[in-house]
Amino acid sequence: MAISASMVKELREMTGAGMMDCKKALTETDGDMDAAVEYLRKNGQAKAEKKASRIAAEGLVRTIVDADKHAAIVEVNSETDFVAKNEVFQEFVEDVAAQALATSAADIDAFLAEGWKKDASKSVNEVLTEKIAVIGEKLSIRRFAKIDTDGCVVSYLHGGGRIGVLVEADTDKITDGIKEAMTNVAMQVAAMNPKYVSQKDVSEETIAHEKEILLAQIMNDPKESQKPQKVIEGMIAGRVNKEMKEICLLSQVYVKAEDGKQSVENYVASVAKAEGANFTIKSFLRFETGEGIEKKEENFAEEVAKQMGQ
């Protein structure tokens, strides 16, 4: 398979590896991007897969919470940031969030097909089409999710809607202190982008795969590969533990900790004690606008030349 410059550029942005290393990885894996990322990781040329670097689409994320028990989060995309700041578009996204809160749809197709809450004679998709005609730009209701809980749920928006977060807690009390703590945790999720609530949520398969990657990195290092097996096993265990502290919410260092050491888990426990509540974090949802979407790159000079017939 021919390896294009754009493929090399994409892999470089995803991994931070050198250009020639990226080209070699793509050549070795016949252009398979995911396999190339793993190839670079095994050879110690990429720290981790950075799919967030592929974020390009514009739009907004919105959240809505009802009575501390029910919440929804939606992402609606536009082609340009200019439209994302448009009042008509913003009001539409708010309405989509309200629609999501009330929906019983299990997926986006069913959601788009259902009747619009404000006018049941139209489907959600028909209203979307009308908005496209009014705004004059392609719009897309990309995704939604809901939380219904017996405990408590709070929301947080960052960057005017670039990132949205819902945090659910099991708690026998809903106090101002509990809700403030949950909002702080939601801010943590927005800033640190954890993948799991705690290490017990990480599958054995995921941990085994990570150990395989780490072992390959060590064996490809002339010095580290010569160390005794027990030492190597200890190195792998230490590195896995370090990564778990980065990707598991409760194990992360709490960003607002005064000592710079307190974990999120210890912070939550301290609030539970202060409030006299059985309070634990159960789940979270995090949407980032355009996450994982490839945006078409336009060459302005080429576009002008095309329009001028050159």
C-alpha cells in the first residue's frame, strides 16, 4: 500500500513520533493506522495513542439536569466556529438537550426519528433539516446520553460548551456540600479526561494488553532488556500502576488539592465525612466537541484557483 504524506502527518499528530518513524510504522503495518500506533508504542517511539489530536469539528456540547436525578448530554456539530456562536444555533442545541432528557430512544437513529418535543407533527430530523436551511451550514446531532439515578447527578460545561460532563454519585444525602464536591469532580473529569472511575472498572484484558506493550518497549531497549526477569516484572507493574493513576478518576491527583498530593478518592471521602453522608462517585460522562472526527483540510490557494478556473 502506498503511504501518503497525509497518513504520515496524521500518525505523527496522534503519537508525537518522528516523521521517518511514522513512515516506517505505516509501511510495516501496510497503512493500518491503529496497528502503526501500536508498532510505535512497542518500539518506544510513542508514549500513547492520542486520538484527541484528531478533534477538528466545530459545534457545541450541552447538558441539562432535572431535580438532581435526571440528566442528559448532547453534542451538535456545525461546520464552523462562527455558526457555533450563533444564537439561533445555540438555542437549537438547548432544545436538543431538552429533547434528549425526555427521550426513550436507545440510539441516535431512533432519536432523530421521534417526534419533536415542541412540535410533535415534525420529527427531530425534520427540525434539524429546517435549521440547516435557516443557518445555511451543515449541522449534525451527533450523539446523546442520559443518566437517571437514585442518588445525585450534576453537570459542568467548560469553554462555553467545548466540553460537557455529567457526574453521578451514590449518596444518601444531597447537600450543597455534596453537590459542590460533585461539581469539582466534574471539573476534574473535564480537565484530566480519565477513562474509568476506578481501577476495578479496567478489564483484565486491557491490563494484559498494556503489560504486553510495556514488555515490548523494555525488550527493545538494549540496557533494560538485560535486567533480571524479576526486575523487569517489577518495572512493568510499576509502570502499569502509574498509568492506572492517570486514567482512573479516583486515583488521579485532585487538581484543586492544596498539597498537590491528595487523590480524588481521598477528597470525596473527606467530603463524605464532613457532610455525614454515604457518598461515592458512581459514573461520569464526558463529551468533547468533535472528538474523534476528522475535519477536511482545505488548501485556500487551491480553492481560490478552482473558483477562478485556473
